[in-house]
Amino acid sequence: MQISRSKVAIVGAGSVGSTFAFSLMINSVAREVVLVDADQRRAEGECMDLNHGASFVQPVNIYPAGFEGCEGADVVVITAGAKQKPGQSRIDLVQTNAEIFKDIIPKITKFAKDAILLVVSNPMDILTYITLKISGYDSSKVIGSGTVLDTSRFRYLISEHCQLDPRNVHAYIIGEHGDTELPVWSHANIGGMVLAKYCPICDEHCDYKKELGKIFDQVKNAAYQIIEAKGATYYAIGLALVKIVEAILRDESSVLPVSGLINDYYGVNDVCLSIPCTVNRNGRGKILKLELSEIEQKQLIYSAKTLKEIIRNIKL
């Protein structure tokens, strides 16, 4: 059911922020959308362009503003920051974007006192942790876009290989949204049948273990390939953000692998990374304790350790 009163503030009107605003608009998820950007003229232009299509969609009020526009927002989506360049890892952005967040988070929280903060900028997990520490908000109210997009890529590539509808593929990427992320092969399934049993009896007759390894490599390197080809990724992440925000505004309790503070999870503590959990009006809810294989546990611990080592060198 559509929530009658719903306001989303987007901080950062670049490629990701503006594409997300467009996705919100055509999916009729929010009734009020505000774009906040250091380049006020850019935000004004994006809003003008979006509003010129108002007669084709359900009623929505889209406008530019300063940080005061975050007041009354149900969700503040943060896409601001330096973007990833060709050949650059998400982690390479850490110091630049950490400084930007140290400046903008207090400006957001000054007005958005009851909002859920959704971090998208890279390195997303680290910036989610920084946002949590600076804002002082409850950990349920500060989440990152996580591996929702990575998981979608994963399911799509499995579906392409198996020639199936991606909506019938159930599999997760967890851990860091980045180079140390990991696929949960032990739970990946098609229609309830785990891949380890499905693959040997399908009609493809492939070396499925080898093919599955190739699929994960494609998932992990997808962003690099897209950035090399066209400069940035924004369509799929725009749709992923709609899914997350929709789960919040409609109080769906959808299970999504968003990033958030993790404690006592296979020995992982005090770090933000992605694990499937419920997402609803209160933000991040119940965290699902997946029964990971021994290898998956080691990979998750390594992912967390990598992030924590980087966080230690950041001055908040």
C-alpha cells in the first residue's frame, strides 16, 4: 500500500542521484522529492527536466533546496561525493569522500532528525560507518545500499547462464560492496533447488563449478567494466535504491542485503557490511543469521577485517 505522506531527500544530484529521482518518479514511490547539491544550478536543472514530465506520472512534487530541504524527510539518500574513475577501486575514494561526509552529515542531521539515512556513495560500507558515528543515530536508522545491486547482478548472470527468469533465482552477495565481497553459493537456489543439485541435471551440461566461478568474477568486476565503457554506473543502482526506499516507505519488511552495523556475526564486530536483513519503516530490522559454509565464514571475516583496517586510519 502506498504511504500517502512520503518525502525523500536526495543529497547529490549527479548521475546516480538524478537517475534515482527519475526512478522514484516513474515508480510513484514518493509524493515529495527534494534534490540537494553543492552545484545549486545543477539541482535546479535536474528538477526542471523531471517536472516537465509530470503530466505522464502520478502526482509528485520535485524541487531543489539547500540542506534545509531535508527537514521532514522520511529517508535521506546520500549520493554525494567524488565518483569512481576508470582503474580506481572504491577504496581509493575513501579519504576524499570521508572528508566530504564529515562536512555534510552534520548539515543533514540538523534538519532530518527523524529520517532514515541511506548511504550510496563509495566506499559505501566505510561511509555508512562514518555516517553512523558522526550522526549519533541508532544503527537501525543508518544503512548503506549494500550489496543489493551486486546481488541483482549475481541473479541476472546466473539466470542468463541457466536461461531462466532472474526473478526465480535466489542468491546473495554479502560482505563488502567491493573487492572482498563474497557469493553465498551454499544457499543459492533456483525455485528452492540449490544450485549444487540443480546444475548437474539442467540441460546445459556445463562444467558448472567452473561456470559459477566465472559468473562471480563478472559480478565483482561489473562496475569497473561499466565505468571503463561509459564513465559511471547509475541505471541499476537507481532501481536498487527504489527497492530499498520502497521497502521503507511501504513498511514491507523486505529481506535485502543492505549494509549496516554488524556485531557478533561469526565473530565480526563493529563494522558495517552487507548481510540479508529486514527493511521496513523503522529502517534495518532483523539480521538473518545465514548458515555459511566454512569457506564463506572465512571470506566474510576477511572482508570485515579489510574494512576495519581502513577505518582505523580515518580521523573522524
